Amino acid sequence: MKYLITGGTGFIGTYYTDHLLKQRGNEVIILSRGAKLSNRKGLTFEQWDGKTIPQSIGPVDVVLNLAGAGIADKRWTDAWKKVVKDSRERAAKACVEFINGQMEKPKVFLAGSAIGYYGGDPGEEPLDETGPAGEDFMAEVCKLWEDSSQGADTRTVILRTGVVMGRDGGPLKEIMKPYSMFVGGPIGDGKQGFPWIHMEDWALATDFVVENEFISGPVNLVAPTFTNAQTFSDALASVMHRPNLFHVPRFALEILLGEASIVAWGGYNLIPDVLKKAGYQFKFPEIKGALKDLLG
């Protein structure tokens, strides 16, 4: 199949591109702000401005939108908030316009979103894809992202991605740092949910969504077993053979990160109900097994 990916040079996009190209017969076109050349079979780069996708790219089977400024890359000033929102809105609308401008429509539009849709206030009650949107900035961004992805003349799936655990970069690399220095531990009381997914399951579940034409609308890309911050911290410390003694107080994060601290301490108990009911079998349903695979 032929894939068009925005944001394909980021952490998730790079992994998924490799995953697709390992499967015989797939082609991947990555939209890039700068001119790039590829010497890899099946991979090409097309330049774009983040606002308009050239119709000359022609028909593709799948459009995957991962583009958007990193929500936790900088302190949440008003200026940065605008960058985060505008980048997502423009990319999503560009995908919709591209799809609707093609004579031969893609089979599916995979519209990027995140678990931030549900908001950052901690909660232990389980939530599936029918759960309400939150009211903080993360939720505002995700709602805008999802609203801007509507209107494509094809099946549309909203990928509400959790914390993606991978070997090469991503959040795990940063989370591991204090444990490496023997000062690791959970944030706050450790009871808040930590919705995560192994990178391989993210790729396989996304394939599953592409292949199953009855799946549309929001899909929680999170592991099926509830993990809170304490459980995650216990598992990581165990796999790394490090102590797990230091609780990071919430107020310290708020002083350091301001409003953006909610990314670190917030979290719900999210259920991948759509995937479970559709029959997807997670390769890494438990956090300790996932961390052993990634760090072992």
C-alpha cells in the first residue's frame, strides 16, 4: 500500500516508516519542510509548507497525520500555545483538503490526536473512547486537532495516542534519567493513571485499524492493563536495577514547568475499548514486560 505521512521524521513517524518498509510492497511518502532525498527503496520525501499538500502527489491508500509542534517542548507561554495549536490545525486541515481534492480517495485517513483529549486531572475511574473531553490546555489542543480533521471524504480514524515507549528516543529516554542517577521515583502520590503503549503495539494496532474497515472515529492507543505512576515507577526501577525511593512532589513540577507540569503528573485510567472489541491482541499488555523488552 501507499502511505502519505505528515510528521514522519519524528519519533513515532520514523519508527512507523521503518515498520511499513519492512513489509513487502509498501511505499511511504513523507512530507518534509526541507528538501530531502532518500536512497531507501520505497521511501520518498515531498516538500511542503505545513499548510498545503501538493495534489500532484497523486492517489495514496492511507493518509497519516502526525504533524504538530511538541506540546511539552517548551514552557506554555501564550506564544508557544499558539504555535502548538496552529501547527496542528493547519496540518489537519491540509490533509482533509488533500483527500477531498483527489479523484481517487484514500482508503482511510488516520488523524493524529492524543490522550490529552480527556484532560490532565488525575482519575482512577476507567474511561473508554466515549469519555468526555477535558477542559485544560491539552484537551483544548486535542479537540481542535480532532475538529480540524473532520470532513474528509473517506473513513476517518482518530488516533488518541498514549505515552509511547520506544528504544530510540521518546519519553522513556527522559524518564530514565533520574533512575540512572539513583534518584528515581513516582510523581506525587503515584495513584494517577499512566496510559502508555509499547511502540511495536502502536505500529501493529495502527496496521490493524487500517485493515479493519469497520473501525472509525476515536481509538485509544494505550495498553489494556491499568498502570498508575507508582506501578510504572516500580517496574522501571526493577528493570533498571535501581532504587525507587524518591517521590517527586507536584508543587516542585509546577514551579519548574508551570502550567505544562500537568503533562507529567496528570493521567486517567484509559481503556482501548475499540481495539479490544475489534479483536486486537496486544503484544505487550503489561508494563514490566514492555520495559524488559525495551531495556533488556
